[in-house]
Amino acid sequence: MKDPIKEQILLENSLHFIRVTAVTDPEEEKRLDKEYEEYTGSFLDESDKCGIAGLETDKKEVLMFLFIHQWKVERIISFIQEHNLLAEHKIVDDPVRFFCSDKELFEAYNNADNRDILDVFIRNQINVDYVLDRYNENRNVPGFTLLPVEMEVFQRDAKGFAA
């Protein structure tokens, strides 16, 4: 997205996590995918693609991460509910801890396409104090490492601390 105003508006939205139940019938899945594309095509625009990430799990569930306008999220949830496919919905207050809390969520975050989208959101949500707090909380945890986006934020924000 080239428009900094639209990007800033997206970054002011909440991050929504939606888990969509698996559809076991391939024909039904194909029909629902087509219906969903047509439905969302009526209100999602090109700039919204920068605020939508998702991944199909091994269990054929779909994990969606959205930081688009609230009314658009509500319409997507409405569609999912109308088809009895909503397994979970929550607003994510702390995206780093959320993605690091569960192997499946971390894998969804760590998908290259998703990570590019979600890191834009995370960069806007955290600062050097957050990174230092998370490091201090976990410094004695074997194998703990900061996410690359956390290191990037640390380096970006810590420049003023260098002597």
C-alpha cells in the first residue's frame, strides 16, 4: 500500500483473531469460498489487503487476523456466523504475546506473507520499553529469543539511548 494516510488508518484499528471451523465437504467448501469472495468483494477494497492475514491449519480450520475497519470485521463475522462456522473470535490486545502463546498461532504468524502484514501492525503497537520488559520476563527461559520485529523495534527506538 502506497497511501500513508490509509496505512495509518488501518494501524489505528484493533487486531481481530477469528478461527473458522473446517468445512469437511469439498463441494460445500468450494461453494462457500466463492460466496465469501463475492460477499467480501462488495465492501473490501485494495487497501484492506494490507490488514488481512490468514492461514489454513492442518485441521482445515482457517485462522484469520484482521486489522481493518470494525464494520468490515463485523460483516465478515456475520457471514461466518450465518454459515455456522465461527469457532472463535477475540480482539488481540498484545499481538506478540498472543502469537507466541501457541504453536499453531506462531506458525500462522510465521508464514512469510502473514508475517509481513502482521509485523506492520506489531511495529506500530510496541516500543523499546515493551521489548525490554518482554526480554526481562523471559531472559531465564531456555531457548527464548525475541522476534525479529521486536529486535527491529528495539534498534529503531534505542538509537536515542546510545552514548
